Amino acid sequence: MPSSSTDTFLIVGSGLSGILMAWELEKRGVDYEVWNSGAKSGPESNSATKVAAGMFNPVSFKRLVEVWNAQEHLNAMRETYQSLEHFLNLQGELFHIAPIMRVFPNSQYRDLWLKRLNDSHPVAGFLSEISDECPKDVIAPHGFGVVPEAGWVNLPLLIKSFRSNLELRGKFFEKHWDFSTQMPLKFSHVIDCRGVGATQDFASLGLKIASDHGEILTIQSPINTNGMCVNRVKWLLPRGNSTFKLGATYKWNVTKSEPTEAGCSELLLALQPIIAPNVFNNFEITDHVSGLRPASSDRRPYAGPVNNLKNTYILNGLGTRGVFVGPTTASHLAHFIFDQTPLPADICPARFIKKQ
Ligand SMILES: Cc1cc2nc3c(=O)[nH]c(=O)nc-3n(C[C@H](O)[C@H](O)[C@H](O)COP(=O)(O)OP(=O)(O)OC[C@H]3O[C@@H](n4cnc5c(N)ncnc54)[C@H](O)[C@@H]3O)c2cc1C
């Protein structure tokens, strides 16, 4: 049913998807509340957004191609996070540009990079020329290329600030919701943004929300990367004041998330070959966190109506690229709800949900 100006929306989940949806309603002047579970354990307590490094990158390095709809996402995300900075009075603190220095693993990869540039492949617009002039602390015998339009969003700051703003206006509540709760009385619509907390409910409809485990280290180091994020197998992202994030591990379908010794070793071992030994040996690990990424079966988000539940919508499955694809996806869902604009088929959950 189309939404009207007297409707009140319930958004469940105050991670990245919940915030992006709340922002869409805020811009339209629609009345809403956000609920987030206060559980201390189990899937409801997982917050991928709290632990994520918040990086965005329009290039998929594995096959050296552009990410699906890269330019559309890049434009929407820049606009969204900068508007949120303004709204939350966080100018210059949320959205950061940090070009990615892709260290070539071998000469074939270097040739591929060159071929993409020479062929004017669609990804070429996101790539710089090859360089051999490495920052002195980085080892890159086959050279490297740079993705200039990359960076990171300070997600922990975003959720903390957005929640405080909602609390001040009486719009945030620590409450649980699931399918069995149905539509609480004062609300006309629900937008379900529960991340992996929604896995069980959606499984009953045939929609898979996988829990993909990831770990990240925070490191203090004197390493100088000229402000760039260094990428080869894993990535090292500078966060200022000699602090770096080193991530991330990836393990499919894990239900309980904990930082592990194995995860820590995997990250350090991947980084060692590309960092000068005198610098590598001076790392100090100051934090080690883990979380579960809510992922779809086809690596595209889910945004749309939930079958058989009246006026209930889902935004989920943001996977490894929530920062990059989240703003466009939330915007498509808002246009669908408020303007009856059809959803792009590749994000609509109907592509999987069983007809009952
Ligand atoms: C280690 C790691 C590194 C990552 N790095 C990056 C990165 O660099 N760049 C990037 O783009 N993405 C990254 N991601 C992925 C990114 O974190 C996710 O795409 C995004 O945060 C998902 O947001 P979400 O709101 O859907 O889920 P979540 O952040 O998990 O939020 C879901 C919220 O719903 C609440 N909830 C759950 N169940 C209930 C219930 N029944 N009732 C009420 N509330 C409930 C939870 O408490 C939680 O707050 C990373 C993820 C991990 C784990």
C-alpha cells in the first residue's frame, strides 16, 4: 500500500542499513522510530557496522573489473555521507578519501592492469597509471597501481552520532522485534534492517541471509604509506596518528563471531611480504575485533517488500560492500515505498522469496 503523510514507520536495527533508511525518511519528513535489540549475545547482538573498517572501493581486484553499478554507487555514497556529516555536525569526520595502492602480486597482474588501461575497459576510469615509485616502507617488486576514488567512512562514529541524535528527539528505543511481533499498534509500516538477526525469519520464506565472519586488527606503527591504503591479499588502511586497520579475514557461514589467534596470524602473515622488515617488526596490535557480515546468495543486497507481511520491507544483505552499495539501495527502496517506482530486479528480494 502506498505510504501517506500520516504514516509512522518502524525501522528495526540501527546498523548501517537502519541508518541509511532512517536518513531517507528524515529527508522526506516522514514520522519514524528506530528500535535496536539490547541483547548481549546471539545473532541480535551482532553489529557488523560497529566493527567494519568502512572502506569503499569501486574496483574488484580479483578479476580487475569495476564493481556492479560502480559510478552510480560512488555518486550516491559521496552525496549521502557528506549530507549526513552536515546533518550530524561532523564535518570532515565521517567521509575520508584514501586512495588504494594495489601492490601487484606478479608480472601477469601488472600486464592485466596495463591491458585494462590500454583497452579502455570500463574499469579503466577508476585506475591510475602503473608506478614503480613505492613509499619507502612498502615492498612492491612488480610495481603497483592506484585507485584514487577510494576511502573510508567512520561507521562507529556514524552509528553513535545518529543514535544520539535520535535519542534526543525520542525516536530511538532499545527493543526487540521479529516476524512474530507483527505490526506494533502505533506503526503503519516496518522496515526490517536486522542484519544477521533476521536470518531465521527470512529462512522461513526461502530467503538466505548468510553470516560471513570477519576479523580486523588495529595497529600502531610508524609506517609511511603516503596516506594510501595498501592492498595485496589483505589491506592496511591508515586512520591517522600512526594508527592503521589491518583486515579482513573472510569465513562463510559462521554463527558465532569471536576474534581468533588464527585470524590474527592470517592477517599478519598476509601483510609481512609487502612491508619493510624493520617497520613490520615494530607493529603494536592495540585491538582485535570480529563480526558477522549479512550476505545474500548472489552478492547483491536485498531491498523490497516482504512476501505475505503487509507493509513490511527489508533492507539487508549488504555483505562486504555496505558502505559503497548501501546508499543507492536505501534510496531505491524509499522511491519504491513513497513514489511507487519499481525496484531494480537485481536487488528485489522477490528474486529468491518462495511464492506461498
Ligand atoms: C570484520 C568486518 C569488516 C568489514 N569491513 C567493511 C568495509 O571495510 N567496508 C564495507 O563497506 N563493509 C564492511 N563490512 C560489512 C559491513 O559491516 C556491512 O555491510 C554493514 O555494516 C551491514 O549493516 P547492517 O545494518 O545490515 O547490519 P548490522 O550492522 O549487523 O546491524 C544490524 C542491527 O540490527 C540489530 N538487531 C538484530 N536483530 C534484532 C532484533 N530482533 N530486534 C531489534 N534489533 C535487532 C542488531 O543489534 C544490529 O545493531 C565489514 C564487516 C565485518 C564483519
